[in-house]
Amino acid sequence: MVQVDPRPQTGDTVTSVPATGGEARKDTRGKGLSGNSVGLLGSAVIGVSTVAPVYCLTSTLGPTAGEVGLQMPAIFLAGFLPMLLVAFAYRELNKAVPDCGTSFTWTVKAFGPRIGWMCGWGLVIATIIVLSNLAGVATSFFYLLLGELTGSQALADLDGNKAAHILTCLAFIAVATAISYRGMTATKGVQYALVGLQLAVLAVFVVMAVVKARSGEFAGSLHFSWTWLDPFAVQSFSAFTAGLSLSIFMFWGWDACLTVNEETAGSDRTPGRAALLAMLVLIGSYLLTAIAAQMYSGVGDKGPGLGNPHTADNVFAALADPVMGTALGVLLFVAVLASAAASLQTTFIPVARTVLAMSAYEALPPSFARIHPRFRSPGRATVAAGIATGLFYAVMSLLSENVLIDTIYALGLMICFYYAITAFACAWYFRHDLRTSARDLFFKGVFPTLGGILLTAVFTKTLADMWNPAYGSGSSVFGVGSVFAIGVGLLVLGFVLMLVMQRRSPAFFRGDVLTRGTPALVVEE
């Protein structure tokens, strides 16, 4: 038996969805995406690429060491825990409902259309913020790399020219949009090369940093200690939560491999496995790099120490030559640029497919459900995401650098918001299965709930901290921190847009299109 969308949009190609999961899948709709175009490795690579591990490390190692000192590796482990617990929720939900709408679709089925719509909005707006930030980072490292390769300070200084920076940033966004527009085949080929380059350069950096640390070349070098992995050794709870927020941000984006589930071979199982594989690659890379950098530099505030503000702003830029030498050091600049560029391109995947799913289920205007007839990709949704990202970055850059910085700080709020809702949705959706076996109890109930609670705690603490104008750039709106105003304002904007769509698409909000309910039976294949 197959289920076919009875109301296809003009120009769409509708595919069937096998109803092998009982009631769980009977109202999901095929979107016309290119099926079986991604395997386990390709899906995992997309998850790793979206996170942008090299970029995350160069921008986060210093600030994290500044907050927690030598316990930085322990904080990375602590940040990994809630992400792993949420990954279990994604895996179980994907088995039952392999839909490219992921968080949006699953929370609609668990909690109803309004909570589902807001969860989808949280994912979309978080992704737009990240895309604009990644484009800015790619632009900065592009000019920094040009300066290193040519020895021209004038080229490196072009990044400080606002017009040149914005135009180059828009060019990066346009290229990334074009690659994503051409579908998963083009995306996959680019990502294998870029992710492979990142991991290879990280491996070389780790080996050379450890070797030089053990040689005693730098007076601040340290010997490895297992106490670095003890999160209870952090000096204060406030330092722990500050470091944890940074750590959680470093793992954001792994769920991109779930949003290509309708294009993946074995759509109900492969994406979940790919997510867990991506998470293991990330935590391994983060721990090894953090330990190696800490062994070489220490956490002091002198010289290349990770506590030195000149080092903390861009760790790899500061350590490239000392650790790897001039010839190999340039590879770190290339790796950071590749990391930002690769993530810029793959980050279009979750936003485009979430918008596609919301449109297919009539939660957004139907035009976004159009599939490109040749590339089998959500062409219109991808282009819309590219335009929104370009406009957002250009307007924010011209308006105020402080506003742009604070928008990035508000990102953590959005991440915790939709991850936590999805985690709770898993426990609620499978609530009738929790007594069937110990496995179902833990993987469908206990682990997702614990992950949701941890992320809710971080959300609440972040929200409280954002109220203070000192948070972020230090600017305020009517005495309230601008980061708070931006974060809460974006969620309120989503609520207003939801009310507008409720008037335009009452069927979805009545629950007539995507039905709220739990599976009568989830068939394990």
C-alpha cells in the first residue's frame, strides 16, 4: 500500500511513501526529492560539514579555555552529552516518520500544529543566522589567506572595507546557493573533498602540537593530565554554564543529515546512524584538538597561551606558524576557509527542506513546495533561503556591527529551543511504547527527556543572562540587553507569522493535513 498526496501543487512531482510504519506514516507526503542519492557515509559527511568543526575550534577554543581553564576537554564532553541524547530522539523519530521536515513534522505529530510550526520556525531562523555568520567568516578568511599567500597586507586589509566585505560575502552566498540548488549529487561531491581536507589538517596539527609540547620547545607547554576530563573540577557553576553554552554551539548542525532522509538509501535507518557517526567524529576531533592545543600552549595569558586575548580570538591563526611552520601553517588557514565554505553550502540543506516540508503540509505558501524538475531539489526554497541570508547579512552589517554580533549571540537560544522541543516530542510521541521493552524505555523516553531537560536548563539560563546589557556587544534596548531583545523578538516574529498563516491555511492548523497522534505500531524492519 502506498500513500500519495491527493493535492499536488502545480509543477511538482509527487512520489509515494511506503506505509510500513502503521499509523505513523499514513498522512506524510512525498515531496518529489531525489531518492536513494545519499548513503551512510555521504549523510554523515553532510552532518560533519554543517557543524564546521575547524571553524568552531578556531573561534571557540580560546573563549572556552578562558571560562574553564584546563577543564576545556571536560566541557566539550559535557556539551556532547545533551547533543547525544537528542540524537537518540532524532533517530527514533526518523525510524517512525522519515520526513525531511524532521523537527517540524515530528513535533506537529506529537504536540499539534502550533507548537510544530514554532519549532520549524526556530530551526529556520537559527539556520539563517548561521548562514550569514558563516558567509562573513568565509569572507574574512578568504582575504586573510590571500594576504598570507601573497604577502600583501593590503589584500588582507580588504576584509575591513565594508563594501568589499559585503560584496564578497554575497558572492559566497550565491555560490553556495547555486551548488545546493543543483541537488544532493553536486552537494555530496563538494563535501567529500572539503570535509576530508579539514580532518586531515586537524590530524596533522594534533600530531605536531603534541610532539612539540613533549619536546619542551615552548615554556608554557604542559603534560597531559586525566584531570582535564573531569567536569567537576571547574571552579564555579557560572563558569561551567558559560563553557557549556559554547560547547553546545560547537555541536549544532549534526541534524542536517536527518533532513536529507527522503533522499537517503534506507531512509528510516541510515540518517539516524549517520547522525550518531557524525557526532562521534566531532567529539573525537574536538577532544584531540583541545588536548593538543592545551598541551602546546597551556591556558596562560602570555604568548601563544589560550588565555591570551590575541590568541583566543582566532586560535589557529595564532598557532599555525609556531606549531606547523610557515609552509604547512598556511594549510590551517585553508582548512578554516574550507570549513566555513563547506558549512555555508550544507547549511542550506536543513532550511530548504524544512521550508519545503512546511509548504508541502500547507503551513507555508504552496510555492515553496516546488521541486526542480531536473535536479530534484527544493529549488525555490533554496533560492529563498539564499536571498533571505544575503539580505539579512547586508542589512545587519550596514545597520550596526553590534546588532550583527548580538544576533549571533542570540543563536544559542534558537538552538536550545527547537532541539529541546524535538527531544520532548520523541518521549511524548512514543509514550505508549515505553513499557514494551527496556530499549524503548531508555531510547524513546528517558534519554530524549533528559536531553530536553538539559537543553531547557541552558535555554533558561541563557535567557536570564541575555537580559543583562553586558551580554554580547554590551548594547541595550530600553535598558534590556539587545541580545535578549533580538532573541525573544525573533521568536515573537515567528509567532506573528504563524497567526498570519493560520488565517491563510486553516486546514493545517485544524490538524486536517498532518495529523497529531501516536503510532499504532512501529514496525521494526
